[in-house]
Amino acid sequence: MKVKNVMIVGVGGQGSLLASKLLGALLTDEGYDVKVSEVHGMSQRGGSVVTYVRYGDKVYSPVISEGEADFIVSFERLEAARHAPCLKKGGKIIVNSQMIDPMPVITGAAEYPENVLEELKAKGVFVDDIDALSLASEAGNPKCVNIVLMGRLANYLDIAYDKWIAAIEKIVKPQFAEMNKKALDLGYHYKTL
């Protein structure tokens, strides 16, 4: 199988590392060669966090270059726009519609850009935006945004849904498994694609 590339992007504290761990375990269990690489930019202070997940018959490098991502899973609108150049032609962006102010906006040095997702769509980019924060809250914890987004991604990968459930049971602590399975389900079944 040709190598597929998934970028998971967000800001520190949103659970992107758990999402990449879940995806990596799922793909490994499916028999793929998987490489995962994490890039942190002041992640503990709300800075950008990028995780690369590459899988296929044989993967030699964990890094995704510009124009190579099949999927970008973004935990926040501005991060989707920031990393859009990494998307390959025909690729897809799955994005949490939530807006999280970066430090320049918080300090008043800049304003949060208007219509970020609309501008991406106007350029012909496939954007699947989802209110993952509301769905995570419905699942029992707003911190489940990461798993809601993984549920959304499950619609696009050719892996049986029950395998995603099994991956959650394997990766997530038992006391949080049911809540995360509900978050996955809500993301998976959110509106018609």
C-alpha cells in the first residue's frame, strides 16, 4: 500500500498526542508499518503542536512535507489554516470549529482572522468542520475533543469501526473508556458527509 499521511494539529493541552497514539496503535494493529513524529512549539503554554502519522507497507521517514498530507485533523480553526499548505491535492481537512486565541491575539498584538474556514473552502479545499467541543461535552468531558475528531476521521479511513473501539479499549485508561467510546461515536455519526 502506498504511504498515507495524517497530520494532527492543535495547541498544547488539547490531547493531540493521545489522538496520535490511538491512531498509531490502530494502524499498527491493522498490520501497517507506522511512523509517528511529534513537533512541539511551546505546547505547554498553548503553542502549536503538530503530530505526523505515516502508514503503509513500508514507511522510511516520520516527517510529512508540504503538499503531502492526505488528511489534516485540526483541533482549532487557525491551526487548520496554518497547516493547509501541507495538504496534498484532493486531501481533506477535518477541523474542530472552535476558535482558540493564540498569544498575539491574547496580548492584543493581533486579531483573530475572520472567515478562516470559509477562505479555505473558497480555495477549493475540502473542509469537514465539526463542533467537536459541544460533542465532547455531550460525551461527558470537553477534553474529549481529540476523540470526537478521531471519530470523524474514522469516516475516511478504510478501517472497520469496531477496530477503532478496540483501539480505545487498548489505549485509554479503563475508567475513561466508555466516555471516549461515546465521544468517538458522536464524532463518527455527526451529520451526513
